[in-house]
Amino acid sequence: MEKFKIKGPYITLGQFVKAINLVSSGGMEKAFLLESTITYNGEPENRRGKKIYPKDRVNINGITYEFL
């Protein structure tokens, strides 16, 4: 499990995939999110505006991230 420190009260799913370098630009976010297998706290999710808060867990293509 990877840990990710949020700067501020939350980060959106789109911002997160850019922050961990899964996509290089905002234009690529939407396509990446639609093509990838993503769960948010165990539920399927693909909205780039989904807010992620500390203690949430996101799994992207088999890698789980815990937010601090």
C-alpha cells in the first residue's frame, strides 16, 4: 500500500492521478479514468472531480493508495 499526503482538506481524483504521474496533462485524465479499474473505499469510481479526504483508500489498477 502506498501512502499519499494531502495538502489541504481534500484532493480530487483527477488531481491525484496527475500528482502521482499516471497522466501528464489534465486532458488525459478523463480518458485514463474511464479506461482504468478504480475503486474508492471499495466502490467503483471514475469521476475526476471525486473528492478524496484523509483516511480514504483508492485502488488504481491493483495499487492501493491510503491518504493522510
